[in-house]
Amino acid sequence: MRATIARIALCLFYGIAGALHLALPAPFIAIVPPWVPAPALVVMLTGLAELAGAAGLLQPWSAPLRRAAGWGLALYALCVWPANVQHMLIDLARPPGLGLPLAYHIPRLALQPLLIWWALKAGGACPPRTRARFVGRRRACASPWRRPSL
């Protein structure tokens, strides 16, 4: 249940971000690093990638498609990291009071690996954790090949 809620939340996040990339591209174009060619085209393609990834994660029919969408969004989050750094550098170069503060940029950059993990987890690329349950000194999920000790 929690995994489904987390997957839907990530889909909403990327769906909204993708729609904003397409509807209001100017702020995103402004933070594209100078070495990236055709910033407007790249922003449009990233918006489409976010929407496609969100749709792939949200669909219930194909686990391999969800896994591919999770990998795609994880790689996407890795690839846009330079734009987030560029955004911070642009804001740091502005006079005080203009632009977003470091209190916004540092957590954003630090949480990027969490976003990558979240996409992988939501897509099913990270297997669920398992833990052996212990009852007293004996394992509750004992192997059929071992005799329980008395």
C-alpha cells in the first residue's frame, strides 16, 4: 500500500513537472547549462520524458514497462543534475535578495540521489527488503532442509 502511494506521488511529481516544462518552458530554459545545445528543444524533450516516465510508472499492466520507466526517470534525474547546479550558480551570482537562497539549492542538490532511488524503487528495479523473523531463538521461516534444534 505504501509503495503504491509512493509510486503515485512520484507520478504526480513528474507529471506536473513535465506539464510545466511544456507549458511554461522559459524558467527551465534559463537554467540549462551553456554547454547544452538547443536549450528550448532539450527542455521540451525533458518535459515529454517526465510525462512518459510518469505514465509508464502509473500503468498497471506491465511490470517490465514500470521497471523501464523507473530506470528512465532515475537516469533523467541524474542527467538534469547539472541544470540544478547551474540554477544554483545563477542565483548565487545575483545580488542578495534576488533569486533563491542556498537554503533552497543545497537540499535540492542533496536530495537528488533520493529522487533517483525513489524512481528505481517505484519502478520495481530495487527488490523489496526481506527480513527473517525470529521467534525466540528459532527462525519462524526455517529451511525445510534443516532440522529444528531442540
